[in-house]
Amino acid sequence: MENTLKRQANIELLRVVAMLMIIGSHLALHGIQADMGTWSAGNRINRIFTSMLKPGGGVGVAVFFIITGWFNGNKEKISVKRTTLTTAFYGFVCGLIGILGLVKGLNPVSADSAKNLMRCFLSPVMGGGWWFVTAYILLALIAPTINRYVAKMNNREAALLVAGFWFFEYTVGNIISNQYFPIQRAIMFYLIGTCLKKYNKYPNKRGLFLLGSGMAYCLHGMIQYVSDSVIARGKSGILDEIIIIVTSCLSNSVLIIVEAVLLFLFFLQITIDSRRILEVGKSVFGVYLLHDSIFTRNLIWHNVVKTEKIYEMRAYPAITILVIGGVFLSCYIVERIRIKYFEGIMEGTANRCVQFIRCFGNKIL
């Protein structure tokens, strides 16, 4: 994400924790539960542990947008240059991985594969290859307007705005599976971050914030287990449909918000001074792009990690924690290489292209 303000180690550590949660969620969603039959075949401990990983994705995403709102809520412009350049780099890299997968027979030769290659090479930012990127870019475009309206509001009016958006856009959008829900979700948590900064009077209760977030996460994980069990057996009637809707509303409209806000407030109140954490935190966006692209997610979880094999083991929970750390570390190393050897070149090239376009436009006009 954009490095527009001096980075704070406590917030960068929160970014790292959020990304680890997202990786764990992707392991469960794209790895084990890519086939719900695989999940159902596991023992109860492994099934519960997998379901407990899934809420981390929603919480992690919420945290990233809350951070964005906290630091950008008073700005008239949000730069997306670094986000765009980083996404373009990984679009190219993941496109090459996709071609290699086609050559090796890891990816099917199909129209979908051709479209995905076009997304990677020609439209990595807005092509839908990474929903988070698309939502973030669109959010950055409308955020200045949001900021101007929120700045004119008192705390009560801002709270009413968040409540109204929470119900009519975020909750209803989730229930009806609105195609624009990713953007509604981005705006929802951006608003929360902006309003948290606007209020900015919180008791020094770090322990309670962490405990509350942890308890909400455990409850969320158990609700997710119930939902997964219903989905795995095939949603056989109206009662099952009601269970899915209710658990989805509880998860997205209540628990994710509670978990993300309390976790954010906990990290906001801790003091850390670490250059290493700053470096790692700066790299989490690249970690996300590399491990969750159209072509790398299946490669990582099914061809490299082989989650189905790990899931059969009694030590699956412990091994999974090591795998999550290993995936993060591997992608982090690649991102550090990109920053060291390619970031400066890409920024220089982009600046020259912008300057050329401006000069060309001025001559024409």
C-alpha cells in the first residue's frame, strides 16, 4: 500500500499479523476446502482447525482498510502509484508462472486460461485478478469525497453515517451477494477507520482489546465450522439456507467488525521501535499479490505445499502453522528482491512515461 506517511512499527506489525491471517484463510479456502469432500473426510480436530483459519481472511482485509481510513481520512488525494507499479510487476511475474504452468500441464489449456493471462499481462490492476487491488484503487478515487463529507460531521453524525452504510450497503450487499460488495466492504472499513481517527479517544485497555478480539475470533471460528458443515452436506433444505444466511450475517456484519476494530485498537496502543518490522511491514502487499494470484494460489497449495496430504496427518494443525510462516517468508524474500532491484527502475520508468504523456498532451492541446 502507499507509503504516504512515516511508517509506525506497531501498525506495520499489525499488517504482518493481518497478512498471516489472510494466508491461513487462503490455505483453508483454496487448499483444503477447494473440495469440501476433502474437508469432510478429515478428523474433527482438523476440520475445526481449518474452519478456525477461515475468518482470518475477512478480519485481515478489514484491518487493512481500517488502517487506510485511519491514515488517509483527512487527505484530499491518495496516491496509488506504488500500488499500481507493484501490482503490474506481480501481474507480469504471475503471468510467466501461468505460462510455465500451461507448458508443464499444471494449468489446463482453455479460454479461461487465456483470459487469465490477459488479466495478468494487460490488466493486472483493474482486470479482477486481485479483487483487493481493484477495490483499493476505486476506494482511493472516491476517498477524497468521503473525507470532505466526514470532515463536516460531528461524531454523532459520523456514527449515523457508518451505521446507515453498515446496514443498507454492507449487510444488505452481503445478503444479496451484490457484485459490487468488495467495494462496499472497502468503503465500510475505510469509514470505520476514518471515524475511529475522528473520535480518537480510547481507554488504555490493551489487554481487554486483545481479549475481546480473541474471544470474538473463537466464536467466529465455531460459527464458521457450523456453516462449513452445512455446506459440506449439501444444503438440503430451507433450514440449511437460513443457517447459511444467518451465519454469514453474524460473521460479516458483526464479528469481523468487532475483531478488526479491537485488534486495531490493541496494536494502536502498543509501542515498538524496530527497523526490521518496518521492512517486513512494507513488504506485505507484495506477499499478498504473489501468493494469491490466479495462477499461484493453486500452484502453492496443491502442487508445492500439497495441503491434501498434510490434512491427513495428525500433526496437521502444527504443520499448518509452519506452512503459513513458510509461505509468508518465501513471498517476503521475493518482494525484498523486487524492492531492491526493480522498484527504483519501475518508478523511474513510470515517471518518464508520465512526463512524456504530459509533454505530448501539451503539444496537442
